[in-house]
Amino acid sequence: MSDILRPDHNDLQQFFADAVGEVIAQHVASHGMDDVTAYLGGLLAAFAQTDRMFGLHDAEGKPLRSVIEMIAAGDVRLNAQSFEQERTAHKHLADYILFWSGVYPPHLERLQVEDVAFRLSYQSQGAASYAVVGSFDYPPHDAEAPTFLKLSEGFPEFVWALQVVARQIPLYAA
């Protein structure tokens, strides 16, 4: 079970999973997405706790707040000390991008303005990071690898689904 799907926020997770599941079933895919809707419900519930948004840390224990820092943390040639750390960093990075792209896109736009030297397609990076996570298709990650591949392949649709949910609930005031 993914660490996103922790039992300490089951009610909130189920609430979000139901909301996301309804949007996905009506507009994205009518079947085969139960794992994705459960994961997205867990993501929304987990990121409701702001400390989870900044779950990656540097060597000194300081939270990584920049997407560029998160990308470096997920690269074994730069900062990741192992392939497991690479997977963890890419999972968090993709979750972070998906959450903000879906729930409050202006946050990512603001990040883009702050670092004009580095232009990034957040959706491409999010999809690529989920693909890295999905490539870990051996134990102990083999059971959830297909979920991450679905998230990678359908990243724009899942961003849109979270945008719809964010407006319906509402998760932010725009």
C-alpha cells in the first residue's frame, strides 16, 4: 500500500476519492480506474496536511520547495543516493505537480516566474516522473507500478479531473 494511502485520513481520503471517481467515471474512463481514484483521493487528503507537500528534504534536512530542487533530488547522477531514493523523489515530484496543477494552478505559474532561467512543462515533468515511478515494476513496488503508469499516461486528464473537483468542493477560492 502506498504511503499516500495511510489509515489516519481514511474518511477524508474516501470523500476525495468519491469526488474524483465521479468525475473520472463521467469524463475520463468508465472503468479500470479504481486504483487511480483511490490514489488521487489519498493524494488530496495527504496534501491537505501542508507538511506533506514539502516531504522531500535536502542532506541537511531542509524541505525542498523548488521543483528544480526536487528534480535534482530524483537524479542518481546528482543527489539521489540510490534508485529507491530516485523513485521516492519522482513520486513526490509528480504528486506535487499533479496536486498544484489540479487544485491551484496559479501556484505553479508563480514558481515559473520566480525561476525564469529554467522553463519547464510541468505536465510533461509530472507525467515523466510518474513513468519513472511506474518503471519500478518489481517487489515491493510491482503491485502499484500499473497505477503510476496510468497516472503518467493520463496526466493531463487527471489534472483536469482535479480541477473539476477543486471547483466543485471548492478547494480554493479563485
